[in-house]
Amino acid sequence: MSMLNYLLKRIIQIIPVLIIVSILIFFMIRLIPGDPALIRLGDKATPQMVENLRREMGLDKPIIVQYVIFMKNLLKLDLGDSLHYHVPIVDLLKKRMVVTLFLTAVTFIFSVVISFPLGFLSGIKENKIQDQIVRTAALIALSMPQFWVGLILMILFAVSINLFPVGGWGETWAQHLRAIILPAFTQSLMTAALLTRNLRNSVVDILKMDYVNFARSKGLDNKIVKSRYIIKNAMIFYITLISMRVAYMLGGSIIIETVFSLPGVGSLMISSIYTRDYAVIQGIVLIFALLVMSINILTDLAYTYLDPRVRLE
Amino acid sequence: MKIKLSLLLVFVLILSVFSVVSAEVQIAQQIKIGRIQDSYDLDPATTTNNANLWMFSLIVEGLVKGSNDGTSIEPALAESWDISEDGLVYTFHLKPGVKFSDGTPVTGEDWVWSILRARDTEGEFTFTAEVIEDVTAPDDNTLIIKLKEPWALFMADLAMFNLTVQKKSYFEEIGQEAYTKRPIGTGPYMIKEWEMGEYILFAKNPYYHIASLPKTEEIKFIAVPDDNTRLLQLEAGQLDIATDVPFNKLQEIDSNPKLTAMGMPSAYTYYLFFNHTRKPYDSQKVRLALDYGTDKQALVNFILFGKGEVATSFRPKSSLFYNASLKDRGYDVEKAKALLAEAGYPNGFETDFIVRSGNSVYQQVAVLLKEQWSKMGVNMNVVALESGLGFQKYRALDYDVLVGPFSDDMPDPSQQCEYYFIPENAKCASTAWAVPERAIELTQQGKREMDMAKREQIYLELQQIYYDEVPMMPLFHLPYAVAMSNDIEGFAQNPLGSYRFEELVKNIK
């Protein structure tokens, strides 16, 4: 099956999944007690005012009708207006998506840059001192809660010495870059630890394989053995894990963005849950679902490059 | 040689002049303030919630304003006024030459439109304008307001943010939705940029009617929801001022040589809300017993670190007509137990105390009260709920007891009395209290009694009734906890919460 056909087929498969996700999120958040209109108006509101606002928000209609309206707008690529801010959700998300995607991308880079050499080294030097050190460090990194690590890093590198800003996003791209380092590093620790272990185990297994010995016995340069045989084979599991972790990174942005005060989608999600802004919550969940599924497709495509035994079906 | 020497002297003179000039302290162009939450609706006629309300003193002005200590009314855009004999006609003489922040002059039509809009738009603060019958502007410097009946607190009503002057043609041009994001007024600042959920950037109003004010070019209010991050940003100099400082951090911050932390006097009070539809809270004796069995001073000492005061009356201490004769009942466990026995609960009772998330003071109150109340046999279960859910239950009268705040928005007792004594208004702060007829009468009278001495009697009596009945238990008055860099001067916030930033500056060397 050609690459294009495969791509088309996978893209079409996204649609039923998105529909199911939309149904789940739409009905589930409305099950949570808490009235967005009441929360918006506060404790001095009269019952009449709350009723009026509910009508304005479209919340007085039966739930199925609300769902149909939502889906109709979605087909027009209209996510609707935020119940809390009264602005189109796409306007709210424009800048915030940039922040979160940038955070996720830099986290991704840090995770790979940290885990790749360490995992490889650890695997090659199985059970030697380098391996022990790396594995212990990975365990420590896995056990530390992100919000605590973030806070400590801010105190050390932002308050005591002014190397990085204390949270915030900054105004120029130079400032954005400086601002994203600590949050991305904090978020990358867990993923880097998992990837390091994963790569280490793959390398250890591959080194035991007969084709590696065979390649060496043929007299091939060690560099070629490394790149063509060991790394390429280790990549399959590595990439699987990375693509799963990206989904975690998107979700984890909620914590990191709150601790570091980054104006991204995660912090918007948290505040929208508190204000019961159904429209924003639905919109963000659907976008994240779309992103995660796209990454899955890319991962599957990458497999075909790495392992010729895998065919696109 | 002589010429060189004189040149040298001249040179030295010029240098010294420069050094004198540059020794003058300069001020920062922008001041950054961190707060817990961003605003979301800045239309003065429709909005609610302190995150929105406290911004208005920067951008809009009315005929009068509350004084900086929150106890009296001062002229704002009205220089003077006359009230007719029958108390029905108020004539205001306006300051001439006032312009909106876009440079256009304020007209009589703008005044009339703004006031009628406040009256005719449904919102939480519409009550301030309900008594207005008609508004006319015979010329741009005179405004005549006719009332439906004599109204004792009309001047306090006029100090409210919804009765400020705004530009009619601008509103008609951009429409309601856009207006909530970008209102314009005559205040010292105007909104330059607003990234929703992130920050609001206020810039100096170039047409402000007091030429030397405001002193600082830009003020940026940044939303930093995490307490720790906000305080770290203040320490690192990323923020100049941080509000909503947790009380347990005030001491620590103040000991930092570069920072100052203070409690600004406020009209903010915390209460225990009792649900009168649930036993035993329908019994006055039980509520009285709980008052005796609560050591409020301990709450102030442990939670507020002493930066607060025990509340006796339900009104704040510095407020108009405060009843100073009411004595704090103190802490008397034996008396509490005796009262409980009289009420039919000799062995105490069991109850659920709802604590809403997101506020560490609520949690601490619950923990301390659980221990205190156990001494009189009241077994309290602390039920921690997410804030939206807790709020829902509270309004639906699905709770036993919980802790919550109230703060005045106007310098007059009638707002709180309206809310606490009149059953139609959300069942007396969602307590379902069976209000004595006398209290309802007094509340209605208080709004209309024009004689100040008689008016005072009314509110003194209302406070006495509240004190005797204990429908809710006032716990303590607490200040606004603010921390700022030592370079900041001129920070002013009146007890009702509105910021007075005309003189706010940050000195830089």
C-alpha cells in the first residue's frame, strides 16, 4: 500500500475516534456538579440573574440539543465562545497553543538529548559503574514530583542567581527561549528517565544478538556497527515510548504551566475546569486528541523507515 | 595656562551641575503587579467579582468617590452639589473640561446615558440606581437627578463603579461584547492591552483632568495563580507588587531587606454560615453556644499571625454606624456546654463542615474549630470540596456549616444589610434564617431615613439584633495582604478594595 493511501486511510480513521471523544467529554463534564453561570456571578447573585445567564450561555436547553449545536459548529470549524471570557475560543487558543507546543517541543528535545547518550552509554557498559550511576539517577528523576522540582529549580536558578526568569513567558522570542528552559527541563526529567532505561535495555538486548557479533567479525568499523545495527534497531522501542510520552507531556503541561506561570493551554484548562467553562474544556480536549492521534500516525510512518519488515496496511 | 585653568573650572562646574541633576531619583516607566486571578468582564454596568471590580478605580470615574479610608464620600467629577428640600432632586455642578481617554470631551448626554444604563441593565449592582426616576443634563456642566423617593444613601450609591461616566457613542459603535473587554472612561489610566487570563496593561490617560497625575506611565496587572511562584517573582524583582499574600508568608517577606509586607485595612470579614434548615442550626441557643465555644482570638493568632481582629458585630470595625457597644463574648466552654444542654443537646452533636478548595485560610479555620468544638461535645467532620462544587452546595442550602467571606463594595451599611436581612435576596446569604419582622422593617427604613442620627439608631439596632440572634457567626476581620519592593511609594487601596494608583511610583536609582 503506498504511503499516500496509508496516510489517507489513517486520517479518515481519526474521525470516528474524535466523535467518540467529543461525546465522552461533552457529557462527562456536564455530570460534574457546579454551575458555570453561578460561579461566574458569585455569591451575591439572585436566582433570577443565574437563570438569565444560563439562558444566555445556552445551558437551559436539553443536553442532546446542546450537543447537536456543538457538533454543527464544529463542522464549520467553529469551537464556539468561552463561557467565562466571552471571546471565541480559537482566539484564546492561538497564542496559548504556541506556548504549549513550544514547551512540548523543547521538553522533547531535552528528553532526547539527555536520554540518548546516557541510555546508550548505560547499555554498552552493562552493569559497570557508568550503568549503575545512570540507572540510579534515572530512578531519582522518576521519583521526584514535578511541581516540587520546578519550584526548587526556580529558587536555585531564577531567584538566587538570575540565570532564568521566575516563570512567565516574556515578551520577545529571546525571552521566550530563556523562559522555557526551566519548565521544559523540569518536565523532561521523567520522560528522560524512562527513555534512558528503555534505550539501555534495548541496547543490552541487541548487543546479545548474533548479527552484532557477525558484523564485528566481518571486520566492520565499530562506528558502523553502532549506527547501522545497534541504534537503528533500538530506535523502534525508543520511538514508541517517545510518542506515548508526548501525550503525557501535553497533559502534564497543566501542572508545569501553573507552577511556572506560563500562558499555555494547560493553565487555561485548569482555570476553565474551576469556572466550569464547558466550551473551552471540550475544545481543548478535542485538539489534544487530534494532536495525539497525529503523532501516532507519524510514529507508525517512522516504523516503516526503521524496520523494513513493517508494512503499511 | 590661565585659559586652560579657567576652562577646567568651567568643565568642573558643568560636571557638578549634571551630577546634581542626575542625583534626582527617577521613576520606573512600568510597574508590575501580580495577582491571583485575571479579570474577565470590565463592563461597569454588568460585572461582578472583585477581580473585575477593583480595576475600575483606574479607568472610570463618577460624580463622587469613596475616601481613601473608605468611610466618607468625596467629590470626584462633581465639584459641588445641591439637594432639594424634599430630598428628591440632586443637582450636580461638574468639573469643566473633562475628557475621555480618547480625547473627546464628556458631554451631558454621556452622563445621562451612563446613569440610565446602570439603572436599566440587569446586574448585581443595579440596586444602586434603582431609586433614580430621571436624569437630565441642561448643559454639559450640570447634571440633575430626580429620585423616586428620598434615599439616605444616594451619595454612597453614586460612588459605585457602575454609576461612572462612559462614552455613549463609543459603546454604540463597538457593541456590548467588545465593550466588556475595552471600556473607556475618564480615569487616570486606560486599557492598552489585555491578554485574557494572562495580564492587563494599563497606560496613562493622556487627557486626565489632573495634569500632574498619574505619575507612572504604565501599570501591568499579571495573573499568577500559584502563590509560591507569585512570591518568588516578587523576590526576584520580576514583580514589583504582589497581592493575595498568604498570611504565613508576611513575616518572612517583611524580613527580606528589599521587600515590605503589609496588611491594608479592609472591609473584609470571615463568617461561619449556618444552614437554618438543618438541625440544630435552627436553634438560637445552639448558635449562641457555638459562639461561646469558639476561640476567635486563637484563630487570629494562628491563622492570621495576629494581623487581623476578632469580629463582634457583623459589620467591619471602621464602617459607618459601627456598633461599638457590642462586647465580644470571649471563649467560655462551660457556658457553651450549658447552653447546648438547655437547647436539648447535652451531649453535643455531630456535624459536617464544608471547606472549599483554593483557600488555605478556610482549611485552617476548619482544623482549629474542629479541635475547639470537640471540647463542648460537638463532633465536626471536615468535608473538603472543590470550590465550584462547594459553592453549588452552599447556594442550594445543602450544607450544615461552612466558612466564607463578605466584603462591602460601597461605603454604606445598607448593601450588606440588604443581603443579610431580606429573604428574597438569596435567602439571607443562603442561610434560610427566619428574620424577625422588626429587622426587615429596619432594613427597609434605613435606606430611606434622611436624618443621620435616626439612621444611626437603625443600624445600631440591626447590629444588636444580629448579635443576639447569631444567624451567622462573624469570626474575624482580616486585612488585604500585600507585599512590595521597597522602591514602591504611594500604594493606596481603600478598604472596599479599589486601588488608588494616581501617586504610585517605583523609584529607580
